[in-house]
Amino acid sequence: MEATARTRHARQLFAPLGQTYDRYARLLSFGQDPRWRSFLVSRVPPDALRVLDVASGTAAVAIELARAQSARTVVGVDQSPEMLEAGRDRVAQEGLSERIELRDGRAEALPFADGEVDALTFTYLLRYVDDVPATLRELARVVRPGGTVAMLEFGLPRAAWRPLWELYVRVGLPAAGAVVSPGWREVGSFLGPSIRDFWREWPEPRLFDAWREAGLADVTARRMSLGGGLVVWGRRA
Ligand SMILES: C[S@@+](CC[C@H](N)C(=O)[O-])C[C@H]1O[C@@H](n2cnc3c(N)ncnc32)[C@H](O)[C@@H]1O
């Protein structure tokens, strides 16, 4: 599949971040991001023994999935070789190389057969794909009927919290990113507009309809940290 402008931009955005990603992702989300990931992983039932984590990056979710169930194997797929390299180092440090495999691949064309995995997670992915419904169909395709699909994405805080969020993403985040490195400066400036544009195009009811149209049932969501994080989960019909 030909890489589109959006795909190329995502590759270029994450290429310089690999080794510093975990430390600064936590800092720039005020320490909330690990809580959101833990809740995401708690949506995956213990009997899901083969789990696919898409947009796995530096393997934070993959590692937590493996820790949550000692009989589980996890495959993490990501399109960034640099993020995967940092992820492999981290998996080895955690002593989980036997149970976590990280593979180069794209969410839009997963190298898996229909129904091959018991559950699938994806984190901060949909803002980087061109065709959200087609990607959701592809994610659902590889999960066995009844298996769980769960995602984590940044949300837009509502009411009184929204102006504070706007101030943070317009001023605080770009300034903080610029202090860290040129790569993080770009992320700091990109993130606010990317999150805002995504939810403008895909308000929650529309996104949940797309989940259902992709063959996912019992779609449920939880807003976390005043709406700054959103976890959505369902099961393959
Ligand atoms: C913000 S990082 C999240 C990494 C990890 N899931 C986490 O929670 O730390 C987003 C990841 O999505 C990956 N990505 C973006 N578009 C993708 C696509 N179409 N297919 C696979 N991976 C993609 C990027 O390379 C990057 O590693």
C-alpha cells in the first residue's frame, strides 16, 4: 500500500522520539497517560491469551498487557522503525522478549488472518489514518468473534476545563516541547490542532457509529481526567 502524506508525516513526527518518548509523553500529559493505559488494559479479559496491540510504539501497552496475564502473548505492530527499536529495548529490559513480539506494519493492512487474535488494543492511532472507517474494519477483521477491541485517545475536556486545555495546547505544550528538543517542539505544536480537528470530524456519536459499522458491538466509552483521555471498548460481533 502506497504511503499517503498523512502516513509520511506520522513517520517523520515519531522518528526522532523513540528513545525519549516514554519519559516526555508522561510529563506532557501531567502524568495521566499511564493511568489511561492501565484502564485500557483492564478492558481486555484475562482469557484473551493472544493479543494484538496496534500503533504499539515503544510497547508501553504491550508490556502492560503481558504483565496483566502471565499466560498471554502480545504482538505489537507499528509503522515507525525508530519507535519499535526503542520498544524492543524496553521489552528486553522488562525480560518479556519471549512473550512480546514487535513487528513493522500498518494498521490499514494488518499482517494477520481473519479472527486470528483474541483481543486488540490501539492507542493514539486514529488521528494518523486517512480512512477511519476502513481502518476500524481492518482492526475488527483480525479479532475472533466475541473478542475485545479497545482504544485510547486524547479527548477534549468540556465546559470550564476546555479553556484551560486550549491554553495548555496553544501555549504550554509547544513551549514545553521546545525546551526538550526540535522533535518534541513539533509534537507540542501539532498535538492540540490534531486532537481538535479529529473530534470536529469525528464527534463521539459518529465515531461510535463507525465502530458499530465495523462489526463491533456493545460499544462503551469512559472519559478520564476531566475528558483529557477517552477509552472506548467493544466486542467483535
Ligand atoms: C503517540 S504514539 C503511541 C504509542 C503507544 N501506543 C503508546 O501508547 O505509547 C502513536 C504511534 O502510532 C504509530 N502509527 C501512526 N500511524 C500508524 C499506522 N497507520 N499504522 C501503524 N502505526 C501507526 C506511530 O508510529 C506511533 O508509534
